[in-house]
Amino acid sequence: MEYLSHSEAQTEQLGEQLAKKLSPGSVVAYSGGLGMGKTAFTRGLAKGLGYAGRVTSPTFTIVNEYLGTMPLFHFDVYRLDSSDALYDIGWDDYLDRGGVCAVEWSENIADALPKDTVFVHINRHEQHDDWRVITIEGVDSL
């Protein structure tokens, strides 16, 4: 499904709506350039999973953990050069912990993603720089 977001708040709302469709062990794989709204989407995802605190990009830490009613493990794999590096930091353990894994720059570790991964593509609207086109694959409509 394709959605049009006119603001960061709308991007967060889409993330919150997606959270209601996820179950323990779900993986959400993001693609989209810098500043497209991946972290904003994740803030909504965290809120939808019962986390009320601050959500930031894990650019330098690789993964941030948010403990709501269902845990959220927020990965930024931009700095990883292969899925082997992801396995080295415990990818399998995160998948088994009963939470949701949200992965920014997922194309860097595509071969490590499970078959039932939910894909979220966020791109700039062709005519409006501040709008985002968000395509979600792997779930029914929100």
C-alpha cells in the first residue's frame, strides 16, 4: 500500500498504525535516503508498541532498545558492510527475544532478513520536497 505523508507527525501516525499489525518476532525493514523520515516512522512504531520515551536514531550505537508492551529493537545498519557484521552483534538473539526489529538501511543486510519481513520504503514526493511517499509491503492496509 502507498501512503502520502504531509508532515513528520503523519509519518509517525503511520508507524503507530503499523505497530498494531505486528506481532512478536516481526521485522520492519526501511529503505530511503537521509532525512526521509525513517526515525520519525520508528517513533510512531515505538508509541504503537507502548513505549512513551524518547526515540533517537542508533547511528553510532547500531541498535537502541525500547521497552514498551512489546519490545522494539531499532537498528541502523548504515555502518555495517555485510550481514556477517549484523550476526556478530547478535541479530539471531534479537529475533528470538519476542520483540519487533526495525532496521534502517536494510538493503545493507538484505540477505539476513526473514521471509515475512515488512518493507517500508520512504521517498521524497516528486513535486513537494517536504512530503513523503511511504510504501508498505507485507501487511494488509493500515
